Amino acid sequence: MEDQHIRNLYKADKFLSEVVYQQNMFMIANQHYTYLNQSLFVTPSIVITSAASFMSFMAAAHPEDANDISLFVGFLGTLATIVTALQVG
């Protein structure tokens, strides 16, 4: 009876160590993909929309070039929308 108890404790300890290993692996994977998401989608979309806002104000300041600048602002808005739509999760 004592042998069975020791074997069960060994199995439980082995199972617990595997669970802890899996938790650590998932935590590291989560940190990695959070970083990738931030660097590939969030930051570029913020930069693109900031540039579009700046260009929009510039179009108001230079009415002679407003049509060309407005076209470029529209392109930047579309690009920001695409980058944001590609974002995972």
C-alpha cells in the first residue's frame, strides 16, 4: 500500500512539473507575440495616422496644394485602416 502511495506522489509531482513548464512556455510565447503585435501593427498605425493628421493640417495651410495633399491623406488613412485590420487579437 505504501508503494502505491509513493508511486502516486511521484506521478503527481511529475504532472505538476509538466504543468509549470507549460505555463512558463505559454507565458513566454504570450510576451513574444505581444511584442510582435505592438511592433508590427500598433506602433505603425499610430505613426501613419499621426502623419495623416499632420498632412491634413498642412493642406489647410497651403490651399494651392490642398488637392494633392488631401489625396495623400486619404491614402495614409486607407493604409492605417489596412494595418489595423491585419492586427491579430
